[in-house]
Amino acid sequence: MDTSNDLLNSITHGEIKIKESIQLIKKFLEERPTAEYSLVIGTDSHERGNNGDSRSINLVTAVLVHRRGFGGKYFWKRRNMLDIHNLREKIYAETLESLNFALFFVPLLRKELNGDSPLYNLEIHIDVGEHGDTRDMIKEVVGMVTGSGFVAKTKPQAYGASYVADKHT
């Protein structure tokens, strides 16, 4: 199934196709090919409704390209998920959403860059941290991300999830 025509949102460009976001990222990377970049994918969610024991959440996944010291661009997508029963399921849903998006998006970006990309660090940002109710899940979700071949960042370094995606939940 080709989902490269699915839509992402951008403050600058409005609603655009994923393949257009990839072209914009490519153009951004080509502006300063010797700069250092980070490609960040993170998801946050917000509870939408509560129906007894289960609830619905609004998941927002953000993809950011950050030119170190010079700002960046970001895009996001939103979807709803039903039947979330507890915090653990919510954190798993966020982490899996980021992983699935990365597994889809990164190969498309690499193909568009045609092996000719500036250096960038790829990070999956997870909305868990040492303080609060999510501290017991850090090893589990970091293991999911690193086991899939990605670098995992948690709070307070997980700005892609805890700030950018959170902004649009």
C-alpha cells in the first residue's frame, strides 16, 4: 500500500502530502550540506474521551529536521486510537506510532536523497522520563526503539514528543 500520498500538517505549508514534506526536507538539507542535522520522530497523545474502562486518545506524530544551531522544520500527523485502558498502553501506542512512522518515512527520505545526504542523526523521541508515572517503562520502550535499530531519547531530551508533538495534541 502506497501511503506517500497521506497528508502531513505544517505551520508554514499547511496540509501537504508526505512526499511533498520529503522534498521540502531534501531542499532544507541541501541549503547547507556541510551542517550537522538531526532527524527526529516523536509521538504524544491526549485523551479524547472516556467510556468506562477504555478511552480514546488523539495521537500526534511529529517529524523534525533540525539544523544544529540554525533552526529547523517540522511536520505532524494526527490520528485517533480507541480502547486505551491505561498509561502503559498509551505509552506503547505512542512508541509504536513513532516506530511505524520511522520505518515508513525514513526509507522514502533516503530514496529521495539518493544516497547523497548530509550527515544527520536519526532519533526517536519517547514521552517518558525518570520523574513521574512513566519512569518504570523507560527500559521497555527504549528497548523497543533500539531493538528496531534506532536511537531513543527520553525526557528531558525528547523534545520531539514532549514539546513539538504535544503542541498539536
